[in-house]
Amino acid sequence: MSEHRIYLIHEQFDGERVDAVLARLTGLSRSAIAKIADAGEVAIDGRVAAKSDHVTDGQVVEVNLPEPKKVEPIGGGPKLPILYEDADVVVIDKPAGLAAHPSLNFEGPDVLGALREAGIPVAKSGPPERHGIVHRLDVGTSGCMVVAKSERAYALLKREFHDRIPRKIYHAVVQGHPDPLSGTIDAPIKRDRRHQWKMAVREGGRHSVTHYDTLEAMAGGTLLEVHLETGRTHQIRVHMAALNHPCVGDETYGADPHLSSALGLNRQWLHAKTLGFEHPDGSWKEFSAPYPEDLLRALSLMRDGVFK
């Protein structure tokens, strides 16, 4: 059964294409909205609209959304290294290319599918497609991630992450040399105006704070240790790009594609190096994950002066 939705267009969307606006408002991909518009299920001020039509402030947009598809965990991805496991939690070294959980906008393998294949049960709390998930890493980011196995662990860890108790340390290689070499980026983040799959530093966004320190300066790039005070979507990638020092390999946020090719990288050089949290038994647990092969190879090439 379809769902009929009505949206009043505000000034922030003035002049944008209707398919881009609806993608941001509904959470569906732009291609999915385009198909809905092609089927005649989008209207602007009562008239059927094409996907390329532009909207203006004060207009009313209507859309008939198809019944949402159910998403299920998908296995078949890279092997999932287990850093720690007990009755309450499992801590993994998430490989790049593996989503944290299934979603409508990603058709590849995910952590929940990999855990299911490994015979590791997870908590049933939370939305069905996110059972046991208490925090996330981007598909292209590798490293430490904890998943709740017991219901008690799920409740306690969700509260911890909400209260910013866990210790989250990332390592990133960025283009150029940040000035200062150590600093804090305090800049709000929200959806990019033009691309609904991207985030951006924008006025009115969610409070976002990133601390960084230089570990090593190389020709054309810098290895950083990054501490997250908040945990927004793509936070490190967005903040470093805002400084004009995008993560190497992160072409979504402006990284040099020629350098990505020279390094053999098809994702951002970003790794969740260390994760610490209070275990449900009251003890503090902390884990670290080694750099995977693709990041090690790229780092070695950077050290050898691939920019020369």
C-alpha cells in the first residue's frame, strides 16, 4: 500500500530540483525518487511534476511513496575479525566495504549479516534492521566497532554513546599539512544542500567537535590522530574537507582522484584505531585494530614520496 505525503517547501529548498528535495525529505535515494516521479506520482501545487522540475518557496509538493521494502542482513562479505567476545558484546575490526547494518540505499554486505554467518547472536533491541547496533562506521571506514549481544548491553551502550562516554580514536591520512598541526574543529554539520548523500559544514547544523593531532608529516600529506567529541555522520571527513585537507582517497569530499589512483585506494584513508567503553559488568574495556593492508600500502607509498 502506497503512502501519500505532503510537504510545504521552505526557503532553504527554493530553486532546487524536486527529486533532490524529496530525496532529502523522505530519506530515499534520488534515483528512487526519480522513478516515482517518472511514474507520475509526484505533484507540485496539484499538477503532476517531472523529476527535473524546480520548486519555489511556498509551493506544496505531494508524493505517493511505495510500500517500503523490508531489509535483511546480507552476508558474503570479507571475513570479520573478532577482537573480543563475551555474553554481552562482540568487538570487531570492521573491514572497509562492509556496512554497519542493512539499509535501503546500500545493497552490499553488512556487519549483521557477517555476524549471522559466523553464528554470533546479537540483541533484538532496536529497529529490526539495526538489532544490536549501538554505533556505526561508514562503509569505507575500517576499524573497531562494538555490537551488543545482550539486551542489557544494548540499553547501557546506547546510553553511553548518547552521553559521549566511549573513547573513540581514529587515524586519518589527509592531503597537505593542517595549520596548526594540532587543533580543534568546532563546526556544525547537516545535509549538503545539493547532494542528499553528503554532509557539509552548514549554519544551523548539529553541534560537531573534532580534535586532531599530527602524528607524522609526509610529502603532500599528514597522518593524524583524531578524537571525536561528537559522532555525526561523516564527521571527520566533513571537518577535514572543510579545512581543505580531505582524507586521502575520499573523492566524495574533494580528495585528488589522481592521488587515489597512485596509492591504489578506492576509499578514504580513515581507520577507527581505538575504541574504549564501559562494559556492562562495570569494567573499562579498550581495544585497538591494526591498519589493514590497503591503508598500510598507501601509507608506505606516501612515506616514499608518491607526490615527488
